[in-house]
Amino acid sequence: MARSDSVYVCQSCGAVHSKWAGKCDDCGEWNTLVEEAPAAPLGTQATARKTRGRASKLDLVDLGADTPEPQRLISGLTELDRVAGGGLVPGSAILVGGDPGIGKSTLLLQLMARLAQQDARAIYISGEEAVAQVRRRAKRLGLAEAPVSLAAETSLNAILDGLKSEKPDVVVIDSIQTLWSDQLTAAPGTVAQVRACAQELVRYAKKRNCTVILVGHVTKDGQIAGPRVVEHMVDAVLYFEGERSHQFRILRAVKNRFGPTDEIGVFEMGDKGLGEVPNPSSLFLDGREDGTAGSVVFAGMEGTRPVLSEIQALVAPAAFGTPRRAVVGWDSGRLAMVLAVLEARCGVAFGNQDIFLNVAGGLKINEPAADLAVAAAIVASALDVSLPSKSVVYGEISLSGDVRPVGRSEARLKEAAKLGFTRAIAPRASESDHVRVDGVATALELVQTLRAIAGE
Ligand code: TYD
Ligand code: MG
């Protein structure tokens, strides 16, 4: 019999319902409501009496007291170390998400080999592939000699028992969706199982001061399958992404309790596994031809690092109906804003034009500093002109049509000079010893410059 005071808790999002239902109203998942007895209400007579005498026992400490920084595990895969915030923190739990086949297992196997070669006790537990498959991959990557311990196991209890006796420094679980706990009757991969297994492994990481890396698959709409709550449980969430048709992959931190979340690591998939790309700009600009209308090089920042990328725009007469606005790699809301400013402040009309915007190479840009580069690409395509050769563009556009200065201007220009660029179209105040800066104060000035090139 259901107790009259019990509640139903969604195992996916944690929402509490008073009645059972097949579908959670909050997150829309099916079959995730589970009956739970409510927690004893706080402040009942008994607890109040028990704590009254101890109310002053709360241990308060100063903010400034010295606490030793944790000794991080530095793998030597610099791109990954930087994204993790300068190495892996012992006792932390990290979730690595990504599409199937993007290279998660390859990356983590390479990571474990690096750590093991530095005398860390590293264990790789595969729930998806047989031992022979992982061995074959290790051989192909030239890592067969690395002292990584390997197991193919999906039972949570067996894994925890094994880990308790082996006492590793770092463990990879590939993947969390294959694990099952015999405490639950649900099938592996279900929300309840994923949540329970992740919780146990996170607790193990904290208790034994071991770094636990969980691999999570991503669903079609780009979220880590299973409960969102896994993302809340772990200390860091890293996404491994990229176009399958391109050889490079980007590791991005979306949550990190031990470091910044705006860093990216760039890797290249080759026949010897993932290689690091220390200078991503040259990769993103590979194959670009100077002098193409609608192609602009944006001098951006990814975390602490300047990265140049190519923004392409195509403005073409709309064939019928409502004109299309298609964006890849940038925010479509931001595109609408830039178009509105160009129409209202600069007298460029796009009413019956289709507009396509693409950030080449599959990079995703979310900096406002890209506004001016996007505007330049669109106007250049509309006028069918190309920007001055060897030039980069950056700057934020405000709704009034002003071009605002952006951070780290010097770093952007230095990177541009390093890659052979000689000119920059940038906010007025920018200065550089490295390249010639054509300062623009308003979007209208940019449009006038391009019109002059077009000879209008
Ligand atoms: P994998 O690490 O198995 O992906 P995931 O664990 O994210 O599902 O990567 C598989 C892909 O990587 C596969 O399509 C083959 C490719 N690959 C290479 O191109 N070179 C290599 O050296 C390795 C090991 C894999
Ligand atoms: Mg895999």
C-alpha cells in the first residue's frame, strides 16, 4: 500500500510530485517517477531539543586560512591538462561526454597511458568493448607497453570491490551507461541506474582520493544521456566534440569546480590516435583563400588563448516566401541583432535576401567580439567584395551601431601577426606594433569602407 504521505521523485531531474504519473511534467522524461518516503520534517520537537544546547558548536573558520593546493596529476597531454584547469585534481569526478565514435575512448586511453608512464596507478574499465578490442587499439596507438591495468566489467559492485583492493590513483569508466547496480531492478542505461552508479563512483572518488573519469554518451539533441543530475554530481563536465568529417576535435569544459570553463583543447585524429594541436589558428584557417567575398578572419579568444577562425557569409536573393537565416557555429539571436543594426543604422537592406553564416571548421564561437567580423562578412558578401588582403576583424557592435572595444586586444593582434596577417579592422582604441590597425568607431564606418572598396 502506498503511504498517504509519500511523494514521487523524478529520477531524471529530481522534481517532486504528489501523484504518480507516467511522464515527469518538469523534464518530460517517461517512467522516471519513483515513490519515496518523505524526509522527516526539520525542526520537530525531538531534533529541536537535541540541538538546542549545541547551537554555538558550528565551526566557523577564516576565509584567509592557508589550505594546501591539491597536488594535481599532470598528464603531459597539455591540451587536456589546460582544459581540466592545470591537471587532474585527486579525488575529483569528471564526466566526459561526446557523440559515439568521436574519440572519447581513444583520448582517455592515451591519457591513462601517459599517467601510468609517470608511475600513477591507472585503471581503465571498459563496459563497451572486450579486453581484446582495447588491447588492439592500444597496440595501434603504440601504447601497448604502458602499465595501464585493464578490465572489462559492467557490474558496479564488482568494480567497487576491485578498486578498493587495487587502490588506483585514476580510473576511467567507459561508459557510465553500461554499468548496473544489483540494488536496482532497472536495466543498465536507464536514468535510475545511471544516477545510482554515478553517485556511488563519485562517493568512492571523494572517500579514496582517487580521480574518477566517467564517459557519458550524448543523445541526438546534444545532452549527456541519462539524468541531468549526473552533471550536478561531478566536479567537472568536459565535452568532446567535432565534425566527424573533419579530423580535428575540440575538448571543452562546460563545468569545472577546479578551473575556468572557457578553455578549449584542440586535437587532431590521425592514424596514431589523437595528436595535440598547439596552434589551432593555422588549422582553422587551413585551405582558406584570401580575396574570397564574404570570407573574413575573426581574431577571437578561447579562454586564455587567441584563436583565429574564418567566418563565411553568403547573401543571396530569396527564392520564395520568408527569407532564410541559417547559422552554423554562432548564435542566431546575435545574427538577428547584427542584421537589425545593419538595416537600421547603416542603411543596408536584407529584406528579401537569404543569409547563411558559417564558422569554418566546426568551431563554435560565443564571443560578442565576433559581431564586427560577422557584419563584415555579410556586407562583403552582399556587395560582392573581399576585405583588404591579410586582414583580421574583431569588435563588439552595440544596438546603437557603435563598435565597442573588447578584451585582450593585444593578444589577438599578436596572434594575427604571428600567422602572417598585416592589417586589422578593430575598435578605434586598439593599437599594435605588429599589424596596421584600421580603427572603426561605428558599424556605419565599416560599411562605408566596404562600399569604397566596391567603388560605390
Ligand atoms: P573511439 O575512441 O572509439 O570513439 P568513442 O569512444 O567516442 O565512441 O574512436 C573511434 C573513431 O576514431 C573511429 O571512427 C576510428 C577513429 N580512430 C582513428 O582515426 N585513429 C586511431 O588511431 C583510433 C584509435 C581511432
Ligand atoms: Mg568508446
